Amino acid sequence: MSARRLLSATAVVGISALLVTACTSNTPEAEPSAPGATNQAQAGANDQPGKKVKIGFSAPAADHGWMGAITAAAKKEAGKHSDVELVVAEGTNDVNLQISQVETFINDKVDAIVLLPFDGAALTAVATKAMEAGITVVNVDREFNSPFAARSTVLGDNYGMGRSAGTFVCKQLDGKKDAVVAEIAGIDSLPLTQDRSKGFKEALADCGLKVNNRVAAEFTVESGEKAAANLLQAAPKIDAIWNHDDDQGVGVMAAIKNSGRKEFFVVGGAGSANVMREIKAGNGLIKATVIYPSTQGADGIRLARLIVQKKALGDLVEVEVPRTIQLYAPVVTSENVDQYLPTAFES
């Protein structure tokens, strides 16, 4: 489900670029003369080995490309730091098993836990327990119900994804008021899907359009193909389709191919490598995809290390790591695909 989120390692985008800058400078600055400069001097050595940090990592099962890339990127990032010991729990979509994994991390007295919960609400209590035990918790992608359950949270921008997709569709249709816009969502019960749909709807409204046909899938290839087939049967005319997720998009595009229809263009979601390659080739129906960064697990590892070692972000004057970092949701088109393709995840 990426629910997804709703990952071969991808480049940090938007605010995450700030994090990369904060963590990669190895050149100490001159002795500071002001408090803000002191922070930057300290953060300038962020990549220098420091106190050993034992980090427990838990995420859902890698049942699609985006989620697999999340864990892969976290492992790769941890491997860059000689002072990080990473303990990775087996990916699971069983809430009770994931709770048990966190309990094990607590009993093992790890220094930090980076946790992408299968269900944020269900994992809130055990994450709070970890924090109360003095363990730094970094929440990734799916938020807990309580601010006391995590020291920092790394988020994608689901509402922003919808806004970005809707804005792109508006520009492509360029004032065509009778345009028919379709949407293939993920799992409707998830807040992330609801946020994406809300952003898409509101962006379309800004240019006088609306979602004329909508179906929901389950973030899988099979569900994407079935949902798309149903959509195409129900809508004899379509001008644009936004598919929330490039993993389920493999099935979506299979259904479109089987239908033989070519009167519309497609916008993807999440930012997979196969979709970006099609965008780059320029001979298919997919004209863009909206990135939902698969770097979040890796960002969580970096943040956990900084927090435990009492370091900060080098480009901020603030002497503490922020409580929340939300990553950007850019649109990838033929004009900028070369910038994002090297860091895209494989579906």
C-alpha cells in the first residue's frame, strides 16, 4: 500500500534537499562569532563519526516498488555511517507483529527507532512507550495520533500531490471547460488517499474543471488493471486521467493498452523509474508523474543519528532538529525528467 505511500534510493527533494546539505558537509567552519554561526559550525561536521548510534528500523512489507525502496534506501544510508548500527525488522503488514517488533527494540535498549507504521494510529501507543523509555523515535510517512509518540516526523505531501497533479492537468487542458477528467485513486479508507483526492479536486476547481469519473484501487498491479478497466467501460470519453500510484499504474496502463484507447493523457503518482522512462521516451500516453519521495526512510535514519548525537541541520540557525519535515511533491515532465530519473524507484 504505499499506503504508500500509500525504494532504490531516491534523491531528497524539496525540504529534504536541506537535510542533505545539512548532513554532507565535511569541512568545519571557522570559529563562530554568533550563536547562529555556532550551530552551523557544529552541523558542518555532521558526517564525521561520532557517538555510536544503534537504530531499530521497521516498515511494512515490501509488496510494491515504493515500499521496497523505502527499506532499501534506509539500509543504504545507514551503511554510509561507521557510527550507525542498523537493526532491521522484517517488513510486515501485521499491526500486532509490528508492535511486537517495536517492543523488542525497546527491550534491546536501542538508541533510536525509525518507524514507518503500517497503521499510524495503531502504533501510537508503543511508539509513545519507546519515547518514555528515553528512545528517540522518528516517525516516517504515516503519522501517529499523538505528538508525544515521536521526536521528529518525516512526511510526504499527499495533499500537495493532488494539487500538483490537478494543476498540471489544468495547464494541459488549457481552458477546455468541457474536458472530462478521471481519477484512479488508491485505497479510499486511507487518509493519504483522501488527501490526494482533495488536493486534486481543489486544483481542478481553480480552473473550472471537476473529477467526472473516479474509481479506487488498492495500490497493486492487479487492482490497478481491474479499476482502470471498470473506469474505461464507464466513461466513453476521457481527456485526462490521474492515477495516484505508479505501482498500481502498471496494471492501469495494461488495461488502457487492452482497450486500444488513446484519446487522453495520463499523469502518474509517486515517481517510478518505468514511468519516468516512458515520459522521457515521449511516445506514450503518460505525460507526467508527481513524486512522493521514497527517500523518507533514509531521511529518518539521518535524523535519528543527528538527534541522538545532539547535532542540528547546518542550514538552519535553530540548534535542534525540527519536529516535522515535509517533503515536496514536484511534477516530473519531459522537460525535467533527467533530473529525477537517476533517483527513481523501480516498480
